[in-house]
Amino acid sequence: ARYVAGLGLSYTPLTVRQQYAELLGLFSPETFADAQAQLYQAADTAETAAASSVFFIADLTDHVERKFIDITGTRQMFVQDKKMDEQKLVYRLSYRIQDGRFWIVDFSERKEN
């Protein structure tokens, strides 16, 4: 979960595309195309806006029986080295283990109820 969060949530305009490409290798085959479209669109935005993100993990909660991990932390967003936003967020990493391999089924910000 820390590896996935590091690749997906902490980046600079110079690293975002390479990190997202590495992250895509973990997505399950049936979710790969949608994830690729979303991540590359986000990479385009980060590169164009010169946006950086830093995510500080505060808590990881693994729901093994339901096959997801909630990642709680603080995200700081910067545009051209100026801090624009800071939020406490929860991301949900849904996964499966198949033939000894870890696959991401979904990785997204969890909306509050």
C-alpha cells in the first residue's frame, strides 16, 4: 500500500508520467484501460500546470476479508513551488491476489458519507 501511495500520490511534473506508468503495471488486466486513461489525463494536467503533490500517510487499515486497504493521510498540492492546498484524505486501494500476484482493482479517493 505504501508503494502504491508513493507512486500515485507523491509526484512532481518531471516524475508523474514515469511513476504512473510504473503504477499501471500493478492494475488488473480488466481495469488497466480505464486506469491508463485516468492516470495519463492526470499526468497531462500535472505537467501542464507544473503541479506537484506530496502525500503523508498517517494510517493504513487493511480489510483483508473485503480485499481493500484504506490509506489515510494529508495531501499537499503545489503549483510552481507555491503551496495551493492541504487536505486530509482517505484513499481506498481495492486489490486481489491471483496466482501469487498482487493486482490493483481500484485506487481512488474515498468520498465521505
